[in-house]
Amino acid sequence: MFIDSIDLTVLGFKTAPKVTARPAYHPATMLKLYVYGYLNRVQSSRCLEREAGRNVELMWLLGRLAPDFKTISDFRKDNTKAIRSVCREFVLICRKLDLFSEAFVAIDGSKFKADNNRDRNFTSAKLKRRLEQIDESINKYLVQIDSVDRQEASIAKVKTERHDSFGCWPVVD
């Protein structure tokens, strides 16, 4: 697997737990959870926690570990730069393997003289722009995850504070 083949300490992941803390989840396990979330469009830490406890595929992937949403969220906050590097590597490898499909083009049979296709001609400037676009896309995704987590936290707080019409018992959603 991609994550097992990369050196996480070189990318900047914090692998050693604090002396007073109990052992942490291995960064590879948490990273697998994030890649799963990316591929399956599960962005929220709470949703990832739920998926880790109910989805058999994810249970297998994580070795039956089920981190809570706070651990998932803290991992992302503590390793944002390293996650960004892994996401970039992942996208580049997917592109090299032609895993991202492009739009289909219909050809009407006309023949044109051409020496080089502009879309397939890559200069260093074009490559640099494309890498910047990939970085922007990763940044937008990470910001979106943060936003979803903040929204869920405020919704969870409102649900715990809500009372019924008599004002005595909390309503359970």
C-alpha cells in the first residue's frame, strides 16, 4: 500500500508519543483513515470515527482500531504540513498511473497538420503551475475538513443544550 511504502518521519509526522502520555496511534494508521476519507468523500472527524466503527472495509484497513473524533482531529492539526506532503505525493502518483480520467473528445475525422499537442507539451512553467494547483486543491480540502469539524462541534453543542417545550427534559435526537 502507498502509505506503508513511504517514510513518515522524513515527511514530518510526529511518531513518538510524549513521555507522560499513553501510546499514540501510529501515523500510518491515522493517515490510512484520512486517505479512506478522501477517496470516499468522508471529511468530518466524527463521520470518520463512525465509519471506523461500522465499516468492515475500514476496520480491516485500520487493524480494528477505532480512534475517536478528537484523536482524528488532533492528528490532522498536529500533522497538517506532513499530510499536505503525502496528499501531494498521492496525487502525483495517481497522475503518473493515469488513474484520473480526463474528458472524452469526439473527433470528426478532419486531418490537421500538427507537430505537437499543446495539452501534452509540458514546460517547466506549466509543471510548476500544475503543482501549485495541486497544492491549492489540497489546502482547500484541508480547510473544508476544518470547517466541517467546527460546524459539527457547534451542532453537537446545540443538540445537548436543547430542551423540550416544557423546559424540563433534554430532547434526544
